Amino acid sequence: MAQNATGIPFDDIRNLLPLMPEPDAASVESVRARDRDLTKPPGSLGRLEEIVEWLAAWQGNAKPTVNRPTVCVFAGNHGVVERGVSPYPQAVTRQMLENFSAGGAAINQICAAYDLGFKAFDLALDMPTGDIASGPAMDERTCVATMAFGMEAVAGGTDLLGLGEMGIGNTTIAAAIYAALYGGEARRFVGRGTGVDDAGLARKVEVVEMALATHAGHLSDPLEVLRRLGGREVAAMAGAILAARLQRVPVVLDGYVVTAAAAILHALDPSALDHCIAGHVSAEGAHREVLERLGKKPLLDLGMRLGEGSGAALAMGLVKAALACHRDMATFSSAGVSNR
């Protein structure tokens, strides 16, 4: 087996892709059969009906559950912040992680409102990744180990996973990943992030252009894109998405940065995201275009760009409502309602 310079084979990740399970068609048909007997016109709940089919397909369960929904937020720091791509210092990443722990962030309120579990992970915040404009963000060993950490984070019996992130500077990271994967001008993928002014936006574009030039010739492999241009939170989320597929856990993606992790896997295997839905479309950067490239139609379009899993968590509330309708609605026979 070919190995990278540190002896940790990226092939270990690639070798997991053929092991990804397929959707369970029998479970989907069972859901459709029950749906035909519920007290409503066929198809009248629109995408809510599709959501239940999606749950059944990827849980492999004719009676899908959302008993242990969990939002996992991964936090990382980035060396590129030193180039002025964010109006906030790196210290804010840890401060927000502490805010999560204290229950003071938006994501805490959304999770409480929908009875969702919540976990936040500190990914070596005191050791920012390398400055992507001048060198790789991570070596191979760090990248693979961080993906493995994200895979382990899925353990614990969750039946619906929402993904979120926190990391000052990570919209620059995501923009660089998209530009590397899809080509075109860097400015097409760069947004204002946490609120940079026009000068800050220009710096972000310049930094992404510098990063692409620095790593030119090494960006044809999606895993090289991840280690050179990504961050620890992006690597961990990619690992979590892959582990969820292997464990038959459906995934709800959050916004711009989470989708960058998903895009890496999609570039490796276009079927790698079949168990994922897009919770929302972010107002940041070219998120809408990227979702179209991934074939994902977002559940929500609320103009949000907060990150921290907020859009995914809101969408998970919709998933719970969709399943409640399917599971608890009366049938025509049980309700004594005439069916045509």
C-alpha cells in the first residue's frame, strides 16, 4: 500500500469508501406503504414525506427513529488569521467554545427548543494550523488523525447527526477549498464571513489566490486539498460524515464551512453524501452554488450565516416534525375517515 511521507496512508480513508452501505429500498417501500394510508391526500406533505423516506433508507429501518438526535460542533484555529482575514482574533474561537459550554450561544437555544443533544469538540485550539498562503495547513499524519477523531465522535448511538463548526478564519479556508475543487476566480467563493469590510474582503480574496498559487500542482487529489488548505474542524467533519455513513446514521449538514468538508468527500466519491441533507443555504459566499454542485436542495433559506450548527439544528426540528407526522398520524381506517 502506498504511504505518504509520515507513514500514515491516506489510502486508509480511500479504502473505506467501497464499504459505504447503500440505501435500504425495502424500508423506503414500507414507509411509502404506510404513507398511502395516512389521513391526508397523497404527497400533500411534500418534502416532509421525502425526509421520512430518507431516514428509513439510511437507518435501514422501516420504522425510522429520531430518539437521540445530536449536533456536533468542531472547533479549530487557523494560522491564516494572522493575515487579517477576520475582524476577530483567534481567541474568540475558545471564548465561543466556552460560551457553548455555558449554554449561552444561539446553537444552545435551538438545541433546547427542539430537544437535540449537543457536543462541542476542541481541536487543538492552542496550535493553529499552518498559514495556507505560505504552506500546508496540516501534514498527512495530522490530517488523517483528525479525520479519525471526527469518526470517533459519531460513536454513542445517535440516530440523527447534525454537524456544525466554530473557527475564526474558517470561511477563508472553505473558500480556498471550493476554489481548489471547482476552479474559477477566487473571489467567486469568498464572502464577508464574520463581517469584514471591503478592504478585509479584498485581503481574503488575495489570501485565497496566494494559497492556490502556493499549492498549485498538488490540488488534484481531494485529500491533498483538505490537508493543504483545510483546517482541523474541516477534517474532523469529513471524518464524521464518513463514519456516519458506515454506521447508517443520517446527517444534516449546516452551512458554508460544513459543506466544504462534505465537498471533499463528494470529490472522492459522488455517492459519499447520499446519506446527507442540506439543512439550509447560507448567505455566505457561494454556498448556494456549491449545494447545487453537490445535488443538495436545502430545507431552509433564512439568510443565516452564523455557523455553529445553527441551520442544521433548525432543520433537525423539521426532521423530527416530519417523522412525528408519519409515525403518529391516524390512518384512514383507525380514524374512520373515508378514503377514495
